Amino acid sequence: MPDHPIIPYIEGDGIGPEVWAAAQPVFNTAVHKVFGTAKRVEWQEVLAGEKAFNQTGEWLPQATKDALQQALIGIKGPLTTPIGKGHRSINVTLRQYFDLYACVRPVQYFKGTPSPVKKPELVDMVIFRENTEDIYAGIEYAQKNAAELKQTLIDTNQMAKVRFPDSSNYAIKPISKEGSERFVISAIDYALAHKRHTLTLVHKGNIMKLTEGAFKQWGYDIAEAKYGDQVFTWQQYTTIKANDGAAAAEKAFKAAKQAQKLIINDIITDNFFQQALINPQNFEIVATCNLNGDYMSDALSAQVGGIGIAPSGNINYTTGQAIFESTHGTAPEFVGQNKLNPSSILLSGAMMFDYFGWRDVGNLITEAIATAIQNKQVTWDFAAGIPGATQLSTSDFGAYLQRLIEAKA
């Protein structure tokens, strides 16, 4: 990175401008604390969503895509997506346009955060969600436009599986070998780089055998082919067990753990949701298909305090292109009240700084948020659940974080 990188940002719709106004000074303060005047970020506003439509007549102008492509890295707030009609999700469009195939969602607990579960501190995992395939590819057919698809189902003896063929709409779920492999490689590389111990492939392969079942199989195969002795897979375990018995399989598994190899296993999606509540400590890096990951990441975020404190990065680890974003919605009912939590965009920014090598900047931001929560200086969403908390506005919370960072020794 240059000393003065130009980073495009999208404020977002709804509460987006309010949380960005609180977050940007925190980013600048953290950068200055680490580098003094030697380095700084040149922020470049680009337009998307309602603001873009009002000013240009387009929801996602080409100029915005060009700026993001040139910079390689960007950050954005929440954007409006109509439900059931209107324009397609701009978030999904950006992921598809830049082939940002990995959505990375760290989920960790900050001490003192109100949580609906008894032991939220046991949750410390990173969700890798495939971003470009599955249902989110957006291939859908209304019943009136599905004649050729229906004929294909008839020709392949599949139509009997459609309960009400004359009134059904359809969606296609593509899962590719190439897409699965590059995605799992990224998750494994991340796990090895961050010295994590386990990677779990989450899938519904017992039902969707040729899509999610194949995703699991391709994941195991590429892990064993590319990483060799760095990993030990559950597929290897079952092969040893079948050939040499359970005792030999257990011995190989224990040896792999002692050698600190990355253990790669898998679990059915519905069982994962159960185990993530009962034994979340058993999961570190989780890799899954798009729709599963959408559900899982929000559910896990709820266990540690909600999506208001959940960061996200959408990354192409091959090209380096990345867009970091808040995970919450636009919350139009709260616009202008200056009360909601800016931590999602702040922690996404911390991920961004870490991604391009300014790790100390990201650490300062994360530590400041943790300290603020422990000091019970929080926004409205947390204040009611923390006895004795001081409720801060969005802007005051940002200012408090700045003071914590400036006072850091």
C-alpha cells in the first residue's frame, strides 16, 4: 500500500450517513496514532443506493464501479434493497461484478456485551461464505417464463418432484468445482495464516447431493491435493478407519493434532445450528455455501450481541479486490435519531486495515470498542442490557473511541 492510499467509501442509505460520520474520524485517529503524519488515508466518496439514484438516476453508477476497481479496496454502509420487486441488491451486484467470492465474517464476543446465550465468550469463529454461486447467483424464472425449464424437467423425468407445476416459480442453484475449490483454498490459507486449528465445511449434502454434497467433496479433495501434510481431513480419517480399523484412525487423528495440522471436517447445516449453540467452542473457521452462510453469520452474530457489532469483508483473494461493509440494514425508522451503533462499520474498517497490512490500526479500533463496552459507554442497543451503562449517541460513541485511541500509551 502507498503511504497515502485513496480508499473509496459509500456512506449508505438510511442510518448509513450517521454511522459513517461517527466512524471516519475514528479511522483517521487510529491511523494518526500509529503512523503520525507519515501515513494517512485519502477518503473518496462514491455513490450507490438512494443517494446515487437521486443525484444521477442510477442506483449503481459506472463511475462508482470504476473507482472501486482502480482502488482495489473500498468500504460501504448499508444499502436499500426492495423485497419482491424493484432493483436487485446492490450488495450482491457488487460481489458479482468484482467476483468477490469470499464473504468473511469474524464472530467474536466483547466482554460485557449483552447476549441471549449463557456463554457467548465461547463463540470465536470466522465464517467464510461463498459469495457468487448458489441461490444468490440470482437465476430465477417466473411461472409464465419457465416453459423451457419445465420441458427440461419433463424430459429428464424430474417434473414429478414439482408439487404444483402450473403455479411454481423456479430458482437455479449453481455450485461449481472451480468456485468451490478457490473458495476452500482461501479459507484454508486464512486458517493456516491465523494459526487456527479446525476448519469445518458446512453443507446440506445429505439432500442436495450434486450441489452442496459436491461442495463438501471438492473441498476435501483440494485440501488433500494442495496442502498435503499441513492438513488432516475427516475423509482421511474415515478411509483409515475403513481400511485399518477405528484404533488406527484414532491414532492418526491424535498424531495430526499433536503435529498441529489443520483438522478439516464437515457437518450438516441444521446440525451446525444446533452445535453452534451447544458447543460453539468446537468451531474456528467455517466454510459454507452462500445461502447457508447468510443464515449462519447473522445467527452467530446474535449470540455475541447482534449484527450491529458484526463486521464483514467481501474479498477476491486472487485479484486482491475487496469491499468491506457493515452487516446491518438501513434502519429507516431510526434515521436522524443519532442513536444506533456504528461498531459494524468500525470493525469492518478494522478488517480492512488488517487486510492491506496496517494491522496495528485495526487492532487499535477493535481494542477501543472492547474497552468502551467494558467501561459501559455504549449506544442505545446495548445500554438497556448493561446495568449501570451510560447511553451514548452514535456520534458521541465515535468521539469516545477517539479519546480512547488518543490516550493509548
